[in-house]
Amino acid sequence: MKVEPVKDTLFIEEAADIFLNQQVRFLPVVNDFGKFLGIVTQKALFRVITKVYGLEDAKIVIHSDDFAGTLLKISDVIYKHGANITNIAQMDTEVMGIQEISIRLVGDNLEKLPEKLQAKGIKVKEFIPAKNN
């Protein structure tokens, strides 16, 4: 099977989609002029994804049935707590319109953040402390 080259401007999620749907082991990468720059392997892609997601950082998982405006409420509480968001991912749970919002954070006293969020009516499903603690 011939593997078509991808541009060096390809987004991570697009590369993941190619790996998933075309069942290839690597992707040749070229620039705008078609010059070969190297390859991306599945392992390299997963390494980037784990770096982007900040797997060492603390994580709060929130369930929301009213997604509009929820991120503003959440980020306001996080800001006032003095924490910083390193990543946000949202997923439809496909259960009665509930959205799952996964937030990676850095900061001090993050274990107190779920209580502050719940006090604002935000449903915290789970809190996972940072791995480096």
C-alpha cells in the first residue's frame, strides 16, 4: 500500500484520523514544495498528544447538561482560585445531552477547587491531583 505524504502544517488530530482510518504505520511529511522532511510514526504522534494533554497536570472532570456559558463560569472560578488551565477537552457522553468537560490545571491548593466549583452549581465528576505531587 502506498502511503500518501502529508504537509508539515497538518494538525495533530488530522494525522491521528489518517492513522486510524487508513491503517498506516507512518506518514511521510513534505513541505509546500514537496521536499521530504521526515516521517511521523504512531508512537511520535501519541507522544505529542500526551504532551498536549498535559498528563502530568491535575485534572478536573465536569458534567454539564447546559454547555452554553459553562466554560465561562468554570474559568472564572479557576481564575479567582489562582490556577492556570493547560488543556480543555469537551466530549458528548451521548447520555441525555450531558457534556463531559475535562480540564487540566496547574496551581496551588487545587484539591480545594472542586468544592468551589460545586458551590457555583458546577457538577464535578472527578478530581485527579497532579502526578508530580
